[in-house]
Amino acid sequence: MSTHLQRDISTLHNDLLSMYAIVEGMIQIAVDGLTNPRADIAETLRQRDNEIDAWDVRIEDECLKVLALHQPVANELRRVTSVLKITG
């Protein structure tokens, strides 16, 4: 595997983990909102949802870039397609 492909797949992995951390925080906020309902919680979740949508678009673009530039096969191709499915 080329150095550039390794770097791009590593970036995809890190971006996915960053998006996951935001989603995890949103789930905690939502669960807290069930026990202590407040209007500001809904607004916070709405804003964070827009942030997640932006992450999703960015990660999808990066996946397509990796597929187009590197034409990965086997393991690397499975990783990239898994990232595409997970973000969706």
C-alpha cells in the first residue's frame, strides 16, 4: 500500500472517530433531555445535527477522492466502503 493511500485511509479513520465522538455526545444530551426536558436541549441537538451532516458530506467526499485517486483493492477497498456505509 502506498504512503499516500495509508495517509488518506488514516485520515478517514480519524475523521470517522471525530464524527462518532460528536454523535456520542449528542446521544448523551438527548438522554439527559428525556429526564430533564428543556427547550435549549432541542436547539443544541439541532445545531449539532447540522455539524454531523457537514462531517458526513466531508467524509463521503474524502472516500470518493480515495477511490478515484488510489483505486484501492481488497482490504483498503473494504475499509473505504465501510466508512461510506458507517457515515450514512
